[in-house]
Amino acid sequence: MAHLAPVWSKLTPLTVVRGEGALVFDTEGTSYLDATSGIAVTSTGHSHPKVAQAIAEQAQKFIHAQVNIYTYHRLQELADRLEAITPEGIDTFFFSNSGAEATEAAVKLARQYTKRTNLIVFQGSFHGRTAQAMAMTTSRTGYRAGYQPLPAGVFVSLFPGFPRAGGADGASVDEAIDYLDYLLAAQTAPNETAAMVIEPVLGEGGYLPAPAEFLQAIRERCTKHGILFVADEVQTGFGRTGRMFAVEHSNITPDIIVMAKGIASGFPFSGIGSSLEIMKEWTVGSHGGTYGANPIGVAAAIATIDVIKEEGLVENAAARGAQLSEGLRKIAESHKEIGKIRSLGLMVGVEIVDPVTGSPDPSRTSAILKDLFNTHRIIAMNAGTFGNIIRWMPPLIISERQIATILEGFEASVKATT
């Protein structure tokens, strides 16, 4: 297309005109099963009627109600809804527009509250593409290359199971905990560390869930040293993992939770949640944004939460995720090019490897994705440092039959590219 920046990578050549549920339709009316959800964003499906209606009705009242100038009344309603569904102790919220913005807000809050400077992130992480978020991102060099120097004070610790070069097994939980203790002793002292920031399931890093005992160990160290535990739930939040938030699987409570993607079914909206005790230490006027807490985004988020609860989408994510991961494991029994399968709800990653060496095979991964699209009209995408993870992140409304269609198409595409 003319006059559009070529910096956007393109997964498909599609020009779409509408979406409905888990389907998108091109200019000729051909439907495609969208297993990407706009990168895990359209949680309630494309243009869910209740969300679309909430957006349309809100647009007739206020499109922009700037939060520094006056408070739009539904802002309190959203805060109340979030307080009811977020982990215990999260009771105060700040809103912005994107995951990267929310990450920046979380970092600024942590530094203000602790009066410390440094951050610990974890191997394979993705936290965004702004300067601070890039400095915290370690999943691929492509997200950082050419933008150095990045903000300082970021230290990288091991993530259990994260694959080393060549596809070998990654660090164990004990190794990862030991390295975290080493980092605190050797590189960033506890009294200069403001926060540990972690995705409960690696997103761009390859859909790898953090073991519960590892998250609990991080929580213990944060509590011991007065470091804030920041859960980046941008991709995992709002039912994606079969719980409202992924940290619930590990029975831990973060000090700050970062929310975006599925929060408003595709309308650009994000936020962070914390306790009032922490939030009240944030210097008034030191952070903000012109469009944060946009009333249309607020309406979309309220409607999204309602749909998730009314339609049992958390439960559906758990059931359909189990169906998908079990089906993939059955397919893997007959195909050595399928490596490990990791899943938590509707975050399902499939490793594609060389059947002889077991090394990552990004070219075969690309071939499978291309055949899925061209032959079966299924849209999926890759992830992982080596580009060899096929990640499945369909909308939470996806049906049992549609999951079966994905499994049938995937198996056929694996056979076609062998």
C-alpha cells in the first residue's frame, strides 16, 4: 500500500473488511480462522456485539474526556470492576493506551515508591518497543538492534526452561533461583533494586509458562528485600490462561500488575494496578498522558469484563486450551519435527525442530504457517528467539469445532511440509 511506513512486518497479504467471532473476512468475502486474535488482543472475538454496542453508545456521549481536566463518571465503574477481579491487594488503577506505556508506568511507579533505580527482568522477556521497554526485552535482538544505547539499570536473570542456543534444555528452576540470588549478590544489590518484572508466561519468548515454584521464589525475595514484584500480564491477563490472571495459577500476589491486550477486546487501552499504599507515593503530575483513561476505552473494557464473566470465557479458555494442547500432543506422536508443546489455557506453543538434530527449525516453521494460511485458511504466527515456535492464541470465544479445525489443518500442514 502507498504512503504507509514499511516498518510494520506483515504476517499475511490479507486486506480484511470485517471480523466476526474467530473469523475475519477479506474483500472477496472469504473467511479465515484467526488463531492470532490480533496478537492475543480480541479476547471476546472480533466485534463482539456487546462490546461494539458499548463503544457506539459511548461515542455519542464522549469520545475524549481528558482525565486531568475532569473525571468521566464511568472511570469509577471500571476501577470497581477491576478491583473485584484482580488479585487481592490490587485496588488502585492508572490507565494508558498500550502495553509498552503500561510497562513504563509500572517502572516509574516502582522507582518512585522504592526510591531505587535498578530492575531485574528475565531471559526471553518481551515488555514493549519504547526505549525503557526495549531495555527490558531479551527475547530477540531484532527488537533492540540499532537502538542502543538503551536506558541503564536493567539486569537479566534466568527463566526456567528457556532454551539455550541449539535448542538444548534450558535452566532448571533451582538453577534459575540460584542465578537470581547471584545477581542480587554480584550485580544489583537489593537496596538499589526497585522491581523484578516478569511475564508469568513468556509471550514473544515462546509461550513458556513460569513454574509456580519459581514465581513463588521471586515473590519471597521481593518481600524479603522490599523489592516490588511486577507481573506483566499484558498478554496473559483477562482469561487467556484459563484464569482471570496468570499469577492465580501460582497463588501469588504481585505488587503491581500490568494489563493491556485483552482488557478491551481490541480497543487501544491499558493500565496498571497496585495498592493505594504504593500508588499514593507516586508524585502527582510526574506521570500521565493525554489519552489515558479514554472514555471509549473505559466502555470497551467494562463491556469486555462483562462478556468474559457472563459467557464463561475463562472456563472456555481452559477447556479449549486443554483440547488444543492434547490434540497437538497426539499429532506430535507421529511427527518428530514437533518438539515440546507447552500450554496454559489458550496460550499454546509448539516447537518445530529438525527431526534429526532437535535444533530449532524456523524455515520449516514458516513453511507450516504458509501452508496453514494458503491451504486451510487458518492464520497463526510464530514466536521464540529462533522463530521456531508456532503459537496459538485464538479468541476466548473459540468453539470446540473450531479447535478441531485448527488441529486438522495443522496436522495436514505438517505432513505437507515434511
